[in-house]
Amino acid sequence: MSIPVLKVQQLAETQKPAALALLAIRQRVNRPIATIVILNNLFNIVGSVFIGGMAATIFQDALLGMFTAALTLLVILFGEIFPKIFGERYAIPLALAIAVPIRGMTWLFTPIVMALEWVTAPFINSGQRPSTNEAEIKLMATIGHQEGIIEADEAEMIRRVFRLNDTKSINIMTPRVALTHLPGDLTIAEAQDKIFNSQHSRILVSDTDIDHILGLVMKNDLLAALIQGRGQQLIRDVVRPVRFVSETERADKLLQEFQTAREHLAVVVDEYGGVSGVVTLEDVLEVLTGEIVDETDRSIDLQTLARQRQRQLLQSRGFNWPAEP
């Protein structure tokens, strides 16, 4: 029983009879344990009666007490202490060696065990307890790092995985006060200053105000439209649909939805339908990896260079780029 279930499953992948028998025992451990207890008590009772009877006829009353004390000591040593020590030290080879015999004995004693299960069923909770839990897995990751089995970043990643289930969209979103949004009734040319100055690759498009979101547009699509002479096109005409999620949406569910829909952004709304902010795929991934530095987070030198190149391109097409703030 000291062998972890995962280790037993790994051994069973070899398809060896002993390993498969051990896996079958671990998957339904109650009956093998009951069989072992029955056999142990059977041998103890029969052995005590048989050896006690022989000792009574061989030894005198004065020596009978000494014999009983010595026999008790031997039973404790060889029946309890030594088997447990060797079982702990050589758990895997011993378990594989006795797995097939124990499974066979379990099959033979099945009628007796089933009768005992029927008698004890009203007093035993039939619910299966989990073999491990979140706290144990985190502790295993810490111990694995301390013993040099896994690296520090791997242990931290394992611990961060469990944060996904505990993190809500409201905890990782960009709040509405920091959002950039464009009115859908503006033409692309009319909104060019906001487009140029936006640091976001995806920009929300609103109807009357930010609480009435029509969808989103890609900044690159708007820049391309300006360059191609489509500046008089309404922004609402190039809107893409956007997903809406509640403030309580879990990060793990968000990640699954982003992967399934191949999306990178969702609008977070409160219980009244008002916009609270936006959450992105990057926000969710940062729960796992920590801060992610992307192209918009690089040093000012790279940002300045990129803006200069955009300015030169658009000015060559006849558009005025606003002065640097």
C-alpha cells in the first residue's frame, strides 16, 4: 500500500502479469485487505492454539510462562515489525512478488469477504475518497524541487496551474478607464488620430458609448484601409464580433474558450450588462507564466523606431501623423 497509485499504473504499462495484478489490487483494495486480515488472524489463532497445546504438554508450568513470553516476542518481531520494515524498504519488488498470490487468495475468499461487506455496509461510508488533492500536489512539486527532481520554474508552473481555477476575469482584466474605443459611426479617416495613438492591436468599437460595444477592429486593418484609400469607410463596417464574459468567469474556462474559438480578447461585463473591462489571452497566460513582455512592452527605443516607420509610410500616402506627445 506504500506504493503510489501513479507508480503502480506506470508499472502496469509493461503488461507484466505481476504488475497488472498489483494494479487490480490497488484499484479495488478493500477486498485484498480483508483477505489479508482474515488470513493473518486465521494463522494467529490456529497457530496459537496448536503451539500452545504442544507447549502445555512439553513444558512444565514454570517454563510455560517463559515460553509464552518468548513466543509473543517472536510474533511481534517476525509478524509485525520485520515485515513492515522490509515492506517499506523493498516495497516494489515485494509487491510484485506477492501480487499474483494475493489476488488468487482474494478470489478464493471472495464469498467470505462479500459476506463481511454485507454485514459492515450499513456502518461504512461507500463514498470513494480522492487519492490526492490540490495541496498534496503543490507539496509534491515543492519537495520535488528541493530534492532536485524538477527545476524551480517547473515547480512554480505546477503551483500556478491551480491559480487558473481560483482566478476570475475581474482579477486580470484591463479596466474600462484604460480602454481605447472608437465610435462606430466615425469614418476611418475621422478616427485616424486615435488609431495612430492607440497602443493596442485590437480596438473596441462602440455604438453610443462604451457600454454599447459593437465589436472590435484590428488596428492593422484600419491602417491598411487608410493606405488603400478606404478612409471614408465607416468603422462599423469593418467590425469583427467580440465575446462577452461575466466578471466571475474563471481563468481556466476563459483559456479553454479562447483556444476553442481561436480568439484573443473578450469584453468583461458586470451583473447589469455594463462594460467592466477587457481580458485577453495574454492576461490568462500571465497567470501561468508571470508577466509577458510583448512588442508593446519593449523599450522606448523600439517603440519610437516603429512609430517613425509608420509615420513615414502614412505621410508618404498623404496622411498627417500627430506630433509625439
